[in-house]
Amino acid sequence: MTSTVDLWARAAATGAAALLLITACAPDDVGSDPSETQQSPGAVSEPSTDHETGSASADPQETELETDAQPRMAPDDDGFLRSTTLPEPVAEQVIELPVEGTEDQTATSKAQVISLDSDGEYARLVVAWLRKDGGEAVAPNVTSPFSARSMSRPFSRLVDRDAGELIEPLYAESYFFASDGPEDGAAGSPSPEVLSAGAGLNKSQIPCVCSSIGISGGDETTGLFYVDFPAPEADEVDLMLSEWSAPIREVPVTTDEPFELPDDEFSSFVPSDHEPAEQYGTGAVAERKLPLSARSESLTGVTKTLEGDTQEVSLPADVLFDFGESSLTSEAEQIIADAAEKLNEEASGKRVVIEGHTDNVDGHDINQPLSEDRAEAVTEAIGPMLDEGISIETEGHSFNQPLVPNEDADGNDLPQNRELNRRVSFRYTAVEDSGVEIDLGYEELEDLQEAEEVETAEGALASYVLPSPEQDRSEDEVRLDILTPDRQDESVMMRFELALNSGSGDTQALPGSQAAEDPQLFGKNAFSSGVHPGAGNFGLLDMGSEQQHFPVTGGSLHCLCSETLVYGPALSPLGTPIYAEFQLPEDTEGPLVLRIPDSAQIELSKDVVDHMTG
């Protein structure tokens, strides 16, 4: 079995070999010279088939293929070219983006989910990438991480909401894994290592069990790619096609109905370095599913994280202990008394697990005993204050279960995140919401100025100019357009566009700040390169309840948000899409305030709030 360390090392060693770039305007010959290629990522608009979920909704009688028709490329109802011998899609997403370096040109393509099929242990996603006949096309390398787009591997994930999990692609040993494995059930069938939630993730170095990203070959070929996953439990999942685009909702999962590539020249996995093996998961050496978590924070800095029916209430270790110590400070007594009052009301008759957590400074040999000792110290102090019906367990996790990444995707330290990860938490199933607040003796909320409202952009509910902090190197006037939010059950999908409020396109409109400790527009990015803008730090503040909500995450490694912009630091006068999903109660007290780190805040209008609260 390949170890996790070996996986990271071999991936880094082979990554430089995968240098295929995809053209924005697909050539007639899919084998054209890669030196002529360019990068042209894409934005999301709702598919014409089902504007709510992205799932195909065509009448089977209307979409049934004519078996006697001559195979060919033909436009679909929206004018996108596809092979007539491909099955009808189960879901799709139209992708429209400004063309980088231009002021008013857009590129458009369509991603169609041809199949998402499970064999009970693993699942395979097959996607077709379509372009229109004429016009600028979005290249499918937009599904690669922004910082590693030359690797031409998709970075797609599944969200199983029934199981409360985000599912990563299966990990391969290298970009050039063996895809011609044994027959199903034979000795040597896939047996990947299950990775822990705390194992790191560098998008630019982790290979998936997947194909390279092909291109639509003009009028001649429909390009396909595939990705293998651990099998989801649900019959429907959401598909995060890339790190920046909003999920495709409710994609159906079939069972034992594998996709069969038509025996003609009108569709293919291109480049064909990894045509899919018959057995799903062939080549996998590791897998991981991560819990969906919804984090909120009181104005005094107490963090609450929800994972299904379980909640974790976390107290900053820095207010309970001196740095590196496990003896409670004198200020800790009242804080622990407040915590006991909260537990007596919310965890009556339940088991409470008191957990110690550290950051990743120093190794496990220091942090594991420190986390255990801190949990024990809090247990000894709070135990006599708890009612008899509450049972206590104590655990120490070192830095294996961070709330947020300690480092960005490039390995740069994130000091503010490390501070959040140093904590003692109470994990339990709440019987009620007591409303008891734990007073830490200080307020954590950063003062932000009010954003300037400007003329509303076309298709938006409101538009604002976002100021940049002094240390940020941006010299452009950046506009945030608030689009119509979408509530589904307990979650709210906030959709935005970012654009230049004036001037022409700028490839470095959002360059960030140079020093790690300096503020920058949108804050330091924990889910991508630290200086690249993303929505992971956006906050929704309910002023009435004094709770700030943050985007839903998969463990601490993934965000159900635009983890980076499709073009990284580049913007144009046309909007670039950005989204963030929040778990937000319908009965908010209000007013609701959108907070953009190191920039400004926006009190949301009644029109926006009405969409968010049902």
C-alpha cells in the first residue's frame, strides 16, 4: 500500500510532466500543437432545461435517439454541438465568461453530465464538453484548479446531502496511473487507503483517478472526461464541477448502468492517455469523504459548528491558557461557568465530548499531549458544575481536526486561522437552543466601512464598490453585484458577480498583498493560493442574534463557495461569477449584513433577504 507521504511526493515529482494546455477556441484537429493553446475559463448560468436544479428535464419521447439516423454532430436545443450517438444528459450547466483581456466579449460552452453511475463501492462521472457552432468557446480546463491549470485534470467533487458528506475524487499514485487494472472482483481490485480529515490537500499536486480534460473538436468530435469517486449513499448528489462554479443540483446516481462509449468518431476521451477502465476505481490508492460543516461565530468569538445533528461549541484556547501551557488562567473561571450553564440546558441527559485542539506549530509529539492535557483541565473545572444526567468524555486531537486550514494551498501560514484552531470544544447533540451566550470578555468583530452603492448592473439586485485596504496592491475600482439568492431547505446559495466598475480588463485587478500579515481585499485565501481572491471568508451577520455565519465547508479543506475566481486575479467590466453557500435559519432576526473581509460591509435589502429567508 502506498503511504500518504509517498502519494504526495510522487505526485509532486510527476506533476511537472503534465503540461497540456487547452485552447479557448477549439481547433478542428484535436491533436493540434499545444504551443498554440491559450487559457479561457468559464462562468455559470442556469441550464435551459431546469433552471432550479441543473438536471435535464426533457420528455423521453422527445429526446429518444433515432436509431436509424446517421451518426453525426448536431446542435442541441440551445445550439451546442454534440454527437447524436451520445445518451441524453442527466444534468447540464451552461458556462459563460468574459474573455480574458477584452472589455465586452464573452465565451460560452455547456457541460453535460452524461452519466454518474455507481457499482456500490465506487462511482464514475462522465462529462461531455460542448461548444456552439461559431463564437468563442470556454475551454474545459476551467475545471482544473486555477493554480494548476496546465495539469489538465478536473477538480470536481460530489456533495451527498443525505449523508452530510463532501466526496473527493479517488486519488491515484501519479498523473500517469495504470488504468488497465484487473477484472471486477479479481485479486488486486482497488483497495484505496482511507485518508484522515486532517491530511493536507494541495490541488496542484494531487492526481485523481480521472482522464485528462479533452476539448470539443470543432464540428467533428464531442470531447469527454471522466472522474471516479467513492460511491455516494444518496440517489441524487450535487456536483461541484470546479473550484469556482456553483454546484449542479440534484444529479441522479444510477446503479450498474455504466456509460458505453459509442463506436464512432464523434465522441472520445481526449487526450486518450487514460481511457476509463471497465472497473470503477482502477488505479486508486486513497479516498476520502469529509463531513459537511456549517460554522458560525458570536460577536464575542465563540464558534459553533454544525455537522448534522451534532454541534461543536468552541472556546479559543488563547483565552483559557497561556501559549503552550495546559493550566487554566484566572480569566477562565467565569468563561467555564458560562459554558456549564449552556451545557446544562442544551445537553441535558446527553453525552458531552470535551476536545482539545492545537494549531500545527511543532509536531504531534508536542501537540497531542498538550491537546489532551487542556481537555482534561477543562473537564476537571467544569465537571462539578454539570447536572448529573450529563456524561463527559475527554479527547485530544492535536492538529488533526482544524476548524479552518492552518495554511493556504501553497503552504503559506495563515496566523488568524491558526488562532481559530487553538481551541477547546464541547461536542454534543443539543436538545434545545438555550440562547445562553458565553462571554469571553472581548469583542472579535472587525470594524468595516459601509460599501458604496452604485448603479445596479444588469441582472443584479444591487451593486456596490468594494474598497481595498491600503496594503492591497489593487489599483482598480472593484464592483460586487448581488444576484438573486436561492434557498433550498436549510441552505442559502448566495450568487454574485465581480467586475471592474470602470476601465478595461486588467489581468492583475486583484493582486493581493505581499506580506502574509497584511490585509487584502477578501482576506487571505485558505482554499487556494493565499493572494488569489475567493469567497471563503465572506460572512453573513445576523445583527439581531449577534451571530455571523460563514460558508459551508467539507471538513476544513473544501468550501461550498468559489474557492478562487476562475481567472484568479483578473477582472473585466463584464461580471465574473462567484458564489457562497450558507446554512442560515429561516427565522433570522435581522438585519442581515454581508461582510467582505478587509474591505466593507453591506446591509442587505428587503428584496435580497426575502429570497434568503423563504
